[in-house]
Amino acid sequence: MSDGGRAQILGAVRRALKARSAPSRPAHLVPQRARLQAPELRALFVAQAEGAGAKVQSVADDAALTEALRALAAAHGGVPVVAPASPLAKLPWGASAPALRPVASGDALAVSTAVAGLAETGSLALASGPENPVLSAFLPEHHAVVLPASALLGPSEDLWAFLREQAGVPRGWCSHVPCTGSPGPRAPGILK
Amino acid sequence: MSFQVHSQDFIARSRDALADAPLQSALGKLRMGLSVRRREAVAALPEFEALREEAAALRDYTLATLDRQLETFEAQVRARGGEVHWAPDAASARAIILELCQRYGAKKVLKGKSMVTEELELNEHLEAHGLRCVETDLGEYIVQLRRERPSHIVAPAIHLRKEDVAESFAAHHVGREHADRSTAEALMAEAREELRAHFLSAEVGITGANFAIAETGSTVIVTNEGNGDLTQSLPKVHIAVTGIEKVVPTLEDASTLLRVLARSATGQEASVYTTFSTGPRRPEDPDGPEAYHVVLVDNGRSAMLGTEFEAMLRCIRCGACLNHCPVYGQVGGHAYGSVYPGPMGAVLTPQLAGLDDTVHLPTASTFCGACEAVCPVKIPLPSLLRRWRQRAYDARLDGDRARWLLRLWAFFAARPRLYHPLLSAATMMLGWLAGPGGSFRRLLGGKAWTESRNFPAPEGGSFLAGLQGEEFAPTPRKAPSR
């Protein structure tokens, strides 16, 4: 059915477009708002993310990061759930290690790492893969995302360039404005 | 092409809607909510008008190269391990999706929000073949429980009040007799718990696609609840169903359209979740679907290319034209008898279903122009509606009374020396008769209007007089009766 359907649809489209010259592509516009340098970029990201309901917390080093994640999970009655392949698993967690396993429905807090933060909208860009299971962003009651300060970008166009040139296109990726939702996590937080 | 509509009784449904107090209460939220939020979001982005221009030109460019974009998209999906299926009409789309569900042994199907699957009446088809469909978008879930159709393309349950939702949950959620349903938050939490059980037990997830990106073979969904993400991530099969016009060439093009989409739809800077799906789970991935299928649906769309209605294919389904339409705002979506209501639906539905059964829809407009003014891709909706009216007139579908009145008006309008004095006299007379209140509660020949609202009396001089430089002179009012 599909092959016949393909020929039928493309044939109809080509008949309709016959002898028509395509218009030129319009010039691409990126809002000026996103064209900032640090520290203005950082300030815009924080303002946009907090405006959308996220809690943003800055941490100075790995020790402070693990402590902040532990405290956040404890506040919600659990321990942080971290993907075994995540670089977060190698952090100096000390005595109270996180749960290194796939996230399950009802977990108090899962932790992901953002491939980028987009200051234009305060969005977090999460790329799927062993280090960042997709479900970590959707199944737990609460979701914390670690955003390295060096991964702060302006508009989504910067992310597309990064994916093309360095990271490759992941199977799935999500640009996520932190916000409470149903059935998504109730209260995401960002640490950077 | 097949597209089921129930638009023949639009007038009767509209009358019922105007007398439906709970519906009018619910529609009040629409009138005061979404349009205000859009205005604020647009005001916060100085480049918004320039982005609208770019978005409209981009949609035109894509449509003019649609065959190439679709072929590129297909090649990219296949290169990443997915399959593309081409459905010329609704019947073939339903058959393809049913065959896929059966191939993977599905008993339960999760649905993300998708207007094209509403257009296909997919749930009914799958359920007739023994599958259970569960809508996961909160609004869609509510209307599914109530066995209704969405009344808005973005906010499916906008016609309902909190009390209506509580009543539906009480009737359908087993074992929750003492649940607190007094607040929207409590209702959302209850739906979240109910839906979680379904997410973990379905074999197939079906979503729509706001965009299909040719460059990467990705489908994109935007949601505010995360439901679509779970729908396409948890089951072992993800089927994305989308119209052929939803393809965009590049990731940057998607960025442009996303900027105008969220602001126009809900007044957000960006939707909460904007998720890109590119093929099935890869060997190293810990989760994601094992199989990824895209169903490209034509169902009348290619027949619009190259016609006077081609601009309608620019539509990105934001719903802004519904939110700003005075007719939609009074009668709601169900009156239209089509899954596509409001101004965009009044243009699209006659194209998809034929004008014979939908002739009332193009007349459901005051031609105020608000729909075109807010459209993020600048579709000239009033012009397109006018063309449908012309076609209805030419085909003698508009009824003897309407034709007789039009001919009468045309007789006078074609004779300015007669028309203007008569118009001035009628204006003076109506203004005087209206008295100090300035409006009529009853008016000869105007029953359809005055049944639901007062008819405002003319204020004074005509638009044409003003245009010719005459000073505005208020119409004298009759003294109040004692």
C-alpha cells in the first residue's frame, strides 16, 4: 500500500507544482535578545528559567553539586537516581551514594545532564543516550538537571550548530522549559 | 478523500450554544485568557512581526518544494532506522496504522494529542478492531471520557468547566469515591495517577507531529504536560502521524516556526516540552521505542496545492484564529461540526469535506479580520472565506432567502445616489428609535441577533462620510419613555 500511496501523493504534489519556480528562501532571523555574552547570557537564562517556575541553584564545584543533589532528593524523601553511564555517577558522592539505575515511576528525584541551556527561553536541551535516559525527564516525581556553565548558549540555532559539528543528531532530544506538568515531573530544578 | 463532518446543522447548534450557560461561562475563559497572554508575549519580542513574515515566506517556500522536502525527509527517516508510510486518504491511513498495531501485537494504544488522528477518526477505527485507545493529553483524556470531540485544536476541553471535569472523573475513575476534586490542581493530580498506569502497559504510542524536519528525519511535538514524550518513549513502538504539509526543511526553520507557534497558541515564550524524535532506539540507548514509523497523510492536502486555497496549507495549528474569533468565542467549537473549528476550520473543512455539507461555515464570520491579524503565518483567512462564499453563491448552495437579500442589497449598493440617502435615513431612524440606551432588545428581521444579545444602534455618520471629511454628528436619540 505504501509504495502506491507514495507514488500517488508525490504525483499529485508534482502535478500541482508543475512549471512553478520555487520562491527564494527567506533570510533567517534570530532575535537580538539571545545574542548576548556572559554574564548577561547567564542572567537572561536564570531569569527566563525562574520565570517559568524552575529553581536555579549555582554550585561552585563537584562536592557542592553532590551535596546539593543529595539535599534536594532528601527534601523529597529519596535519594538521587542517576543513570549508571552518566558522568554524574563518577562524582565524589562520599558515603551517601546515589541510586545508579534506570529511573522508575514514582522515584522521588532523577538527575540528568543538559547538553545545553538556551538563554533565549530558559530552556534545557537534553539529548537521549546512555548518559541521559529519556525517561529520567518524565517518570520521576521531581527532576534535577545539571547544566555545566560552559554549556550555556543563546538561541536554539547555536544548539543546532553544536549538534551538527560536534555531537551528531541524537535519537531523541528535548528542549524543555522547566515547569510543573501532568504527567511530567512536578518540580524540576536546575543546578549549575 | 474522506472527512466526516456534522456541519449541516451549524445554525441550530450555534443557537443551542448561545443558550448554554455553562458553555458560555467556559468560553469566557477563552475570551479573557489566551488572547491576552498572546498579546503580552508578542509585545515582549520586538522581532515578532519580522518572524511572522519569515514564517509565512518559509511555509510558502516549503510548499513550493514539497515533493523534494518529503523525499528528503523520507530518506533521512530510513537512514536512521525508521519507516515512512504514505497515506493518500483517511481510509488508507487508518489501514496502515491498524496493520502496524496488529504487527506488533498491540492491545492498548496510547495517543498523544493529534488533530490529524482526530481528522482520521482513528480511535473509532482501532477500537472497532478490538484495540483500546487511551488519550494522554489531559484535555483529550477528559473529552474521551465524556465521549465528546475536542472543541479547540489546542485546548480540547476549553468548553468545559472545572465542575464538568470533576463530574466526569467521578463517573469513570474507579476506587476514588472520596477524591478531592475541588481544585484544578487536584484534578490534574488525579488524572496524572490514572494515566501513569496506562503509560506502563501499552504496546504502541501514537503521536502527531507539529513539524517533520527534512534535514534530520525528525518529528517534533510540542506539549505542556510531557504526555507526548511518555507516549513516544515508553511503548515499544512509536507511530508519528502527520499531514504532508507539516514538513520543514531544516532545524533553523523549525526554530522560526516554534518561536511564533508558542506565542500565538498559548502566549508562552516556548512550550514546556519541545521534543524531537529521530528514529528508533539505538543499540546503546537505555530507553526509547524499538520501532519508529511515520505516517504521512494527504487526505485532500495535495488537492489544495496550486489552488486559491493553497495558503491554508501554511497553517501550523496554533489556534490563535479561534482564540480571537468573535463567532468562535460565542458558539464554541462543537457548533462547527468539524474537528477543525473557527476561522481555520471554516476554510479547511469545506476543502476536506466538500461545500455541500459545510456551506454554513464560511458564513460564520463577521470579517472583522482578527484571525488574519493574529495568524503567525499570515494566512488571509477572510479572503479565503469570501472565496468559499462566492463558490456557495455560484453553486446556489446558500438558500433562496440569502440570495434574495443579497440581490436586494446589490440593487441599492450599485446605485450610490439612492444607497447613501437611504443609508443615512435608516441610520438616523435606528439611532432615534433606539433611545438613550443606544441598542435594541428586539428588532424586526433581527431575531437571530437579538435572541442572544442587544443590537447596537448606529452612533452617527457613516464610515464613507467620515472618509469624505464630514464631521461626526451623533445620531439624535428618542427621549426615554416615562
